[in-house]
Amino acid sequence: MLFTKMIDKRQKCVVKLLNVKHNVRLHSHDVRYGSGSGQQSVTGVTTVEDSNSYWSVRGTSGSFCHRGTPIRCGQTIRLTHVNTGRNLHSHYFTSPLSSNQEVSAFGEAGEGDHLDEWTVQCRGAVWEREEAVRFLHASTDALLSITGEQYGRPIHGQREVHAMMDPSQHSLWRAMEGVYMKPSDSPLGNREYSHPLHTEF
């Protein structure tokens, strides 16, 4: 299962998220949309090693995640882009390629607004490490999705990430590379693991 860590700048649960249908990782970078909100763009990339695909799993402003706590199915979280400090975000702007709901990265140093909140949809009680899950935008009820549209310059070949109302194979995501927590009865016994692909608990 996935576990959170303390929400400060030194300690984070950091993951890459793979779209199961299109085999691309959720990605962002300091490139802004040329239309819509004009905020930082969010895309999908096939490259495994790109450091711009790391996201930290955090609590919301009103619901903190304590170190080593499992992430529950139905829990609302924020996903903060590690390299730029902006949060995964959505709103009613139209996405540039598919005309779905735009997804962007917003805020500064992990601080944004209520449109940065996403609810984890999974089958059981908690988000399991190997499970494909969905992320429901808490304010608009749209699901984080990819349907395969590709950008040209300056981000040639990267896929558009957007939000859609209906669940489908396009909205399934799995946690991949990252830093994970191993549960322990004692907070002093918690250990961090940084390992590619499938880290076992």
C-alpha cells in the first residue's frame, strides 16, 4: 500500500504515475500553455528516467497526511510537481488538443488553492502499491485522463493530459518509480526506499 510522509519540504512521498492505457508517465515542466489558462502545462511522456515526472503525494490544506499513514480510497490529496513546486490542478478551461477539461500545474512552493485537490478512487480500503487507481478532481468531478493526442513543438511527442467526466481505461494510473514508506509499529522504525519499478513492502 502507499503511505504518506510529513508535509514539509524535507520529507515527501514521491512517485511517478503511469497511465496504464497509454504507457506514459505524468509529467510537467516550466512550459506554459499558449492558450486556455496560460498556466504550467502537464503532459504524458514515454521516457522512464525523466526527473520532471516525479510528484509528491500530500494532504490538502484542511487534511494533513501524517508520516507512515496509508492513503485511503476516497481520500482527497494534492500532487505537487517536485521540480517546480506547483500542484496538479484543473478548472473549466478547455484543453488545447482534445477540447476536454484542461489540467495544469499551479501555485508556488506547493501552495495553491482548492482546485489542486484530487480524490483517490480505488477498490479496497487503501491505495495498494500495484493497483490501478483513478484521480477525481474534487471541484469538477472530472477524472485525470489521457486519450493519446500528441503535442508538436516545443514539447514534441508528449501526450496531452486532461480531465474527463466518464471513467474509462484512459483514466487508470499506477504508481511506479519513487520513494515509498515501509510500515512499522514504531515511527522510529520507518524506513525509506528509493528503487525503480516495483518496490515491495
